[in-house]
Amino acid sequence: MKPVVTVTNIFSETALERLRQRCHVVYNDSGASLPVAELKQRAAESDAMVTYLSDRIDSEVLGAGNKLKLVANYGAGFNNIDVARARQNQIWVTNTPGVLHETTADLTWALMLGIARAIVPADRYTREGHFTGWQAKLFLGHDVYGKTLGVIGCGEIGRAVARRALGFDMKVLYCQRNRLPEEQEQRLNAAFVPLEQLLRESDFVTLHVPLTEETRYMIRAEQIAMMKPTAYLINTARGKVMDDRALVEALKKGTIAGAALDVFENEPELTEGMTELNNILIPPHIGSASHATREVMANLVVDNVFDALDGATPRTLVPGWNGG
């Protein structure tokens, strides 16, 4: 009898075919998240579950998984899963690290350039028929080349963002818990500084930290107030590392020049006032959304499923499952 694998939302057809060769696949292709009651039912019936960050895999769902071996998140994040309870129940938890950092770094730069040069409102202006000819003060923005980039969290994604700054002749400041090796700092032309200094000196501040108790709401009104009035804030990390309400107020008051968010505090809900502002970009969590990267992510998910079904430790077990 084939093992049962539940895929909770839209998934790669190529990866699904791999799963179907070995497993009975229960697939939700509606595009809508499954309610908790159905997640519990699927957990009870499945040997493995392929989940989205939007799926709340809490102790109640995990407790229903009597034969569940693995919860494989289709993404780098995993704060939707009660990892401690999964570990207690001996249910593996995996994510897809190491395969989406370049694509997310590309999007970070698209957001930086887009918000600094008002690309979206300028495009809308043209589409709506308002453009009548070149004007000296039409959609004036800020330069990116030669400015100072502040990277909060210099892991794989943060370093990929910093590498791209070399081509823009930018000064790079970074902060995180542990300092990078000196040779990495030299390759990135990056200086290790305290958060307060980074906020005060950077023209662009970009967030690339995981969501932990230490990073939750690390950027609030107090931190935003430290930034230059001409600075921009970019978040492609996790929504709850920043107080979005404080950000909206800062953008309304002109405390900073603009912001670009690929993730939101109460995703998918937007904070009141966001859509009324022209100095913010708000794409719908598309950091890893390239054809190639999503295929690689999906196939890594399948590799983890097969590892677990074979009784082997999955190759991308999440940090913390082993207590680290």
C-alpha cells in the first residue's frame, strides 16, 4: 500500500508527478488554504504533509498525525509550524533553504530601485494617459548608485543582496548576532556595525532576518525614527519583524522617504492606510517567485518526503528540530 502524502495547496506538476510515482497524493489545487479541521483530518490520514507558510500547523494538527512522519514546508520560512511539538511527537519538519537566496536578492533590488525611482506610480501615470511630455520635475526620485546600504541579517540572502551592491559602488553596513569572517567582509566591502549606527547612516535599509523571539518587532517607531528622512526601508524577510502600523505613520509624516514590503505583519491582510500611500510598494510575497527557483524548491520538498519515507533524516531539517 502506497504511503499517503497531502499537498495542502498549489504545487509544481513535475514535483507532483515524482510524488505520485511512489505515493498516494491528496492534492488541494483550489488555491485556497485548508481550514484547521481539514488540516487535522489530513494529518490523521497522511504519512507526510507538504505545507505552505500560510498553513497553521499547530499542536492540535500535529497531535492528530498518528502516523505522520514529516511536515515539509514549501518555502524557507517555518514559523507556521509548532516545531517543538513536532519534535516531541517525532515528526520531522523541513523547509527549503539554500535554493532561493539569489532570486529573493533579485527581488530585493527590484524593490529598492522601484521605490527609489517611483517606478510603479510613474508607470500608472503613463498608462492613465497623463504623460504629455518630458518635465524637469516629473517623478523625481533618489539615486541608488554610490549610496549606503544597510543589511540587517547577513545570511545567504543578505550576503546575496550585499554582493549586488558592489556593482552600484555602494558602501555596505551590516548587523547581526555574529560577525562575518574577515574574508567575507572584504569580498562584500561590508562593515559590521551596531543596529543604531546602521539605521542612522544608511540610505537603504533591507531586512533579511528569520522570525525569532529576538527579531520579532525589531523595527518599531523608535528604530524608524533613527533613519534619514531620505532613506528607504525594504522588508523581504518576515512580516512580524516590523511594526507595519508604525511604518505607515512614518510614511504619512515623511519620517522616511519610502518603503517596499514583500511580507506583511498580518499577512495576507494589509495594515490600514497602506494602499492609500504612493511611497510604498507592496507586492504579494513573491520573493522566491521565479519559474526556476520554485521548481527547485518543489523538488527539494519531494527529496525531503522521500528521505522521511525511507527512514532517513531529511536533508533540510529545520533549525531547532534537534534543539539547536
